[in-house]
Amino acid sequence: MNDVLLRADAISVRRGRRVVLERCDVTVRTGEVLGVYGPNGAGKSSPAASARRAPPLASGQLSFKDRVLGQTLTPLDYHRATAAVFQEPLLLRGTVWHNVTLGLRLRAWPRTSATAVRASGSSA
């Protein structure tokens, strides 16, 4: 059984002439939680933003559950199945835990599943 949820193969992102993400490969499997951290301006948001297709990829491809985004998976179906939490909560007020689990609650995940994610290593 293939347990790969999200795979980025050689993705790169440009903003104008500037390359902000160059040939990034990432694989996220079932049950894994991916966190990216670093100093301001290091490019933490670029992989997440490119996974949301804003800005569009300059090269490479994204696949979700073995379906290639833009080929066998529509952007709308991809957006409905995924969520990203960024550093600056522009619209959300509350704790980090509240903001992170909002995406799970909106997708009707049982509270026990969100609690299991927290127990697996999050220190929100």
C-alpha cells in the first residue's frame, strides 16, 4: 500500500526574475506532520505557498494521493483536501492550537483525531 499523501518533485518557484525556491523535493506520508521553521526571510512560506499554487510552480510537479495536481487532480479538489497554517494569522484570533486545528474542524475531523495529532509531538 502506498502511504504517500503529498509529494513535491523538483518544484521551484519564481517571483519575477528572482528564484525563491529551487528544486525542492518533499514527501509526506500518512500519519506524518510536517513543520518548517527558520528565521524571517529564509523561505519557509515558499514551499507551502507553492503547494497552494500561489504563485504557480516554475518547474516540477506536486502529487496528492498519487494524483498529479493539474493533470489527474483539479486545483479545487486539492484545495478541498488540504490546509496550510502560516506564521501570521491574519484573520484568526486564538491559540496556536485553535488555529492549527481549525482546518481539521472545518473538514469534520473527529476531535480524537486532532488530539492524536497534538499528542504525536506538537507543543502548541
